[in-house]
Amino acid sequence: MSLGLLILAIVCFFAIIIGTATGMEQADFGAGAWPTVSAIVWIAPPIAFALLLTVLIMTFIRRGRANKGR
């Protein structure tokens, strides 16, 4: 899920770059799906990082509990 969010953010980032390269102005990005695309670029990477940290912490806790039983 974390990797999927990062890939989605990268795809949205390149969509903005391609849109700008094709001649879209800043005002054009305020209509349609563009506000959502730009929000994904800002929101998805921190969420992906938090999910990655959550999985890492859960793994450390699980290994710690497993090693206590030995």
C-alpha cells in the first residue's frame, strides 16, 4: 500500500509536468480533476512514510516478543 501511494504520487507529479509542458496555465490547474491530482502529490508521500514506519515498528515489536519466549 505504501509503494502504491508513492507510485500514485509520482504518476500525478509527471501528469502535472506534462500538463505544464503542453501549455496549461496555472489557472487551468484549478478546474476538473487537477486539484485532486495536485493534492495527491502533497498528501500521498507523508502517508506512505507513516505506513512504512508503522510496518517497521510492528515488525520490531513482533520480533521482540518472539525472542522473549526463547
